[in-house]
Amino acid sequence: MNFPRFALVAGMMTATAAMVFLRGAVDDVPSSVPLELLPHRIDNRSAVDITIPDVTLQLLGKGRFLNRVYSSHGDADAGTAAANAATATAAAQDAAIPVSLFIGYFPTQRTGQSIHSPQNCLPGAGWTFESEKTILLPGADGRKYQVGEYVITDGTQKQEVLYWYRAHGRSIASDYRAKLYMLLDAIRYNRTDGALIRVITPLVPGEAEGSAHTRATTFASQVAAMLPAYIPD
């Protein structure tokens, strides 16, 4: 860890936090579409909503949450299958591999509520980070989104993970930068709202990491383009 940089960021966050909480306790929260109205079908995958246990909701705090698994049973379009059976079969097989989507949106983080980093949550669930990097995700809307990409393992299986923070039109891969922007925007705009978006898909036995990367990024590019309606700029 780069300690001088960490110390600088920590000092800036502490000083800015003091200014934020002296300023007032009520945030400006723009209206947005409820998360549950995010489409249940994205490309050739359909979603099943996964209930978040009450104990987990208590740990997450007062936010708005979406937890789904998107997958397909291989219902490829008949015309496509007839035109190119091999490609259609490969696409159907890939679509059958699940992609999970979690979104946690906090209208305010001023009253002790804050976004929980996967860097803490995933190790707590028994996963270790095997690799990590930051990528620019090409969104379906033509924009580029800064996203953290990780491969995690529990010793018996691996998963491809993408996650990023979204706040006020920004996509941010870094936990520290997300906190810093939140504090700065609290001063400038009287807003502390923000969200975490996390996409996970397993590496099936024998699958190359590049294949799981393509599956996750293709799905995430569709989701990223939809988010402004649900997580206000």
C-alpha cells in the first residue's frame, strides 16, 4: 500500500467530513425510478429475484437494494439458430451460465449509512482475490465506465467479478475515490447519494478466464447504460 497517498486521502476525507456534517443534515435527493423496475430481461437472459435475508439487510443499512440472477435455458431465436446453428448453440450455452447482479443505492450517506465495499464483504464470505485490475467498460450507450475487474476463488471454484460505484454521473472503481467524491459533492451539491453495482459470474469447469470476462462485461455494458434512470446523475 502507498502509505503517504493513503494518509493524504484519509486526512482530506476527515477534514471534508467535518465540513459536511457542520453544513447540515438534510441531503438533496433527486427523484429516480425504483430499482425493482430495472428490466427483468437483458439480452437473452431473464432474471429471478433473490431475497436478501433480514440479517444482511440490517448490516447493509437504510438503502435500496436489487439482488437478481440472470440466466437462460437456451431459448435462442429460431431464425438465428437456423441461420447459424453452431453460433446460436454457443450463445445459448453461454446464456445458461448465470450472471448475478447486485445494486445497493443509498439516497443519503450522511447519517452513518454507507456503501459496503466488496473488498470487505467477499473475503468475509470466504473468497480471496486472485487478480484485480481497473478496466474501461464500453457501455451500450457509447460511454466508457471505469470498473474494477477481479477473479476470486474459495479454493474450489473461481468467479469473475465486476464492481463499480456510481454517483452523480460518475463511474468509479476505487473505494477511496468514491468516498472522496462523496464528501466533495456533499459540500458542492449537498448530495451524498451513491450506489454500488456488482456483477458476478462463475468460471465453469474448463472455461478460460477470457470467456467469463466477455460474459460479465457484455452483460455489465447493458446494465451500465440503463442506470441513470435508477441512480440519478
